[in-house]
Amino acid sequence: MSGVDLNAGWSWWPAPAKLNLFLHITGRRADGYHQLQTVFRLLDWGDRIRLRLRDDGQIRRDGPSIAGVAEQDDLAVRAAVLLQKTANIAQGADIGIEKHIPAGGGFGGGSSDAATVLVALNRLWGAGLDEDALAALGLQLGADVPVFVRGRSAWAQGIGEQLTPIGLPPAWYVIADPGVHVPTAALFGSPDLTRDAPVAKIADFASGSLLGNAFEPVLRRREPAVEAVLIALDRIGRARLTGSGSGCFVEFATRAAAEQGLARLPKELRAWVAAGVERSPLLDVLERY
């Protein structure tokens, strides 16, 4: 449930996870950033953000901190500070995060948390920024933030910020977390990474010919845990990697088929079922404010 806890002054907001249904690298820009093509699929599963307004203008992280991340470096805190400065807001906010999305798994947890903070505080503070302005702020925080701000599954190009909404058929996913985290910079720097995939079109994805992830062969060689999970998932369907992280998934046409696939996996594997959604649950909550 998401909404307002009137007794404590907190409001609750969803921060959904995402999958990359494919990911190709088509080149490299002069500034060193890689050009990507991917499809972002939003899910009905993710983190939850709780917010409480402050009158003293301070932005504070409430609850346990993320291991190894200072409060001022937390992407959700940075999002609030950026919005506050951009819109000249006098109020502050307390920010709590109920984490469910594994860090470093390629599920977009930090980016989604930041996007939810931008969207929710824009409404709670009455900042008045439109979706385009919020997406532009999100891009300053990370290339994956705009898709969560806009709240729709999308075909993405550039560094991931050029978004075209895309309709996707209903699907359910068995998702698995190998529990390892490889820094994205290390993967992008790998000599084994394919950086010259041919530029594709949305029609190529619609035909089913785009499924691969440029980081998968690199991670298979580098991380035995990822290799083991992909092998396990291949026994129930076409296993794929999401993002540049270690998270893996298999797509199914029905929830029943996904649940049956999950039941066939080794019990020690950290895996679960999530559904793809047409629009972010964040937008549904936003409509109630």
C-alpha cells in the first residue's frame, strides 16, 4: 500500500524496478560515454519511499544508511537537494527507503528511488515542474532516472536518455539475484565488451530478434555466480541479464507459467516472480494527490 500515514506525517511512494529486455552498445561518443540501445520494462515490484516535509529546509535521510554510501551521496538525497535548489523551495524533507531491489543487480533501484523522490516532492512541495523538467533533472543524476520519472516502458537510445514509449504485451518474469556486484565502470572498460553492435530499430525488437545483452558474456567469464544462475535459469526458459548488473531473468506469458518455472529452480537460488506493467505504479499514486 502507498499513501499517507497521517499519524506520523509520512507519505509512501512506490519506486518500481526495471528490466532491460535487451541491451546493445552501438558506439562511443567523443566524451567517452557509450551509445546504447535497450528496452526498459517497468515492474510491479520495487522499493518504497517514505517522505515527510520539514519546515527548516533540511534534507535528511531517515533510517539505516546504504552500506558504503554517505548520506550526502545517496541518490535519493541528491535528488531532493537538486529539486529544492532548482525550484527555490524553502521546505525540506525527511526521506526513508524501504529497500527490496538488490544493489548492483541492474534493476535500477537507486535510479528509481531518485526518480520517485523527484516526482513525489515536486507534488508535495508544490514545485510545479512538468514531466520534461523533472526528467531533465533526473538525467543530471543518472541516465536511468528519466525512464522512471516518465513512468512508462520505453525504447531507449543515446546513453539511455532518449526515450520512446513502447507498448509491450503482458508478461511475468522469474527474476534471480546472484548476489554479486561488479562496478559498471569496470564492465565498460572490459576489452571483451562488444561496442560496435549494428544500430537496430524498434521493429527489430518487435520481431523478437533482439534479446542479447552486451554485458552478459563479460559477466559470465568474470563472475562464476552469474554463470551459475544463468545456467539454472536456462533450464526453465531463455535466461537473460538485465542492465550492466548481475540480475538475471526469464520471461513468461502467464503468471502461472512463471510460478511453475520458479518452482523448478534450486531452493537456494534467490529468485521471485514479478509482473511487467504498462505504467509505473508511481503514476497511480501521484493521481491521488
